[in-house]
Amino acid sequence: MKKLSIAIALVLMGGIATAQEGLPANPKPGTCYVRCISHDEFRETEQKIMVRPEYNKLEIVPATYKTVEERVIVKEASKKYIYVPATYTTTEVSYVSKEGRTDLSINPATFTDGSETITTHPATSGWEVTTAKNCKSLNPADCQAMCFVERPASTKTVALKKLGSNASTNNVPVAEQKAAYKKQVIKTPARYDEIDIPAEYATIKRQVVDRPASTKTVTVPAEYVTVKKTELVKAGSIGHYEEIDCKLVNYNALPINWDLASATLTPDAKRIIDEHLLKMLVGKPGVSVEIASHTDSRASSSYNMNLSQRRADSVVNYLVSKGVKRSRLVAKGYGETMLLNKCADGVECSEAQHAVNRRTEFRVINAN
């Protein structure tokens, strides 16, 4: 923000400052003067401007409908077929469970009793040496005689069987075996019975055009807007220099206790503004004032800059609500850039020490 220079006329050591245009000719020693201006005076007026002329437009009159009923087929006639299964009757069927056969019986061979005499040793003859009984000779040969002997044949009768008839067979017939099983035979064959299914109908409602669409002419009135204008009633001009307390040229604290992170004026803060600023601004209508607000170092720099600006704006807005012209007030937030103590970022401080930096100041500035 452009800083405005202070026009100060000081009389030092009893000396008289060089006169400037508008400054008092004989200023008092140790006094300060601020240049006052008379601001332009305006008034607010209104002007009615036609932004659109009257014109005709066509509006569509939509078609109208009427409802009619119509009988429609919703399911066509068809046929269906019902299956009637076959019926059966049970009969008994005999069958040969085991075939007949011819077995054989054996007639054993037959025999008759008989005998047969066989020669077991044939008849023989020959010389035999015999020794006389009671032979006294020491020479056995003396007692021996040669005899020609015939020996009859030896026989043996053996009992035997004679074949009467040889073995033979007889045919023995074995009758077949029969059984029976039950069998279902068709009594009536399967069939399909044809059944007619009638069509189904429903009544529907439908809308038909009763009156076609058309148009009608509508006159649209002209449109006007009211424009607010600011008119210059009286041009401002550089006025006179007005004496002020020299302490007001420097920053002076407004003893407002801002709550932490708040820009809301409390009733007590408003009372302080009324006592310190409002009276002076009302009593010196040509004086302009800078409202400077500050924060402590807690939170980020950008946040604190925004917070301090909102605090300064709160004071300015309050003064405007009390009738002070906004053109006489300058709101300036400095954030944490102008701490009054050591409590910068990273420095541990008490709440009371931080509160010293949460301040708002004011100073009289030269009119621009």
C-alpha cells in the first residue's frame, strides 16, 4: 500500500518553519498539522432504461387428445395336445424252462459158470538114479540103480465164467420241464387328444388426437432495468491544515484483546474504538486514519497475514457502520512481520507474551 506522507509543521528551538501553501502562518512551537481535504460529494440516483422493446411472440397451443377404448387380441387361438398313454392287459405265456432229453442206462455183461482143465506139467519119462535103502556098501554107487520112469502129466481145473451177453445200453427218455411268465400286451394304443385353446382378448385405452396443435400470438411488454447512478453533487478540493496531537502521527495502540485466531470484535473492543477513534474522527472530519493489525507468530505466515487483514477490516467496517466515510479509513494487515518481543517461530513463549503481539494500532495519515 502506498504510504502517505505526513505534512508536519514543527517549530523547533523557537524557530519558525518555512511557510507552505495552506499552512498556518504563525504555528505554535511543538505542534503538528495534517492536511485536510474536502472529498467529492455524491448522490445516488436511479434511471429506468428500456433494455428490450415490446414485441409479439408465438406460443404453441399443444394438441389435445381424447381417450378411446379398443378390444385387442392379446393371445392368439391355438391348439394343445394331451397325450393319452396306452393301456395294457396281462396274459400268461408258457415256455419250456428245461428241454427234454434221452438218458442212457447200461445193461452189464452177463456170464455163465464153467471150468477148464489145464496141464500144469506135461507127462515125462526118463532115467532116474535110485539108491537102495539100507545099503551097506561104503561106496554109494554100489547101492544105486538106473530106472526108466514115466511120469504122468499134471493138470489143474480152473473155475471160469463164460460171457453170456456183452454190455449194452438202454435209452431212457426224460420229459421236458415247463414254466410260465406274465406278459402285458397293448389293450388300447397310445394317442394324442387335440384340444382347441380359444384366443384371449383385452380392452386397451389409447389417446388419439382430438384437436391438432396450433399457435397463438402473445404480446410481450417492453422490459426495463433500473440503473443506480452516482452523481457528483460537489467536487472536493484540498482544504486546510488542521492541528493534531503529534503523538497521533505515530502508531498508537488500540487496547483490543483479540481472541486467538479470531477477527470478531467483542462489545468491549467496540467500546474501546468508540473512545479512542470514533470521537477523534467525528471531531476532525477531514482527518484520515490507518488501521494496522498484527498477529502473534503461531500458525503459518500466510494465515496470519490473512487474519491480521480481517482484524483491520473488522475495525474499519465497525467505524463505517458508525457513520465514518470509508474513504477516510485505510485497513492494513501486517501478520507476524512486526513482533514486539522475541516470540518468533520456534521460540517458546507464554500466552501473555503472545497476546502482546495480537494488537491493533492506528495513526493519522495525510489525506491523499
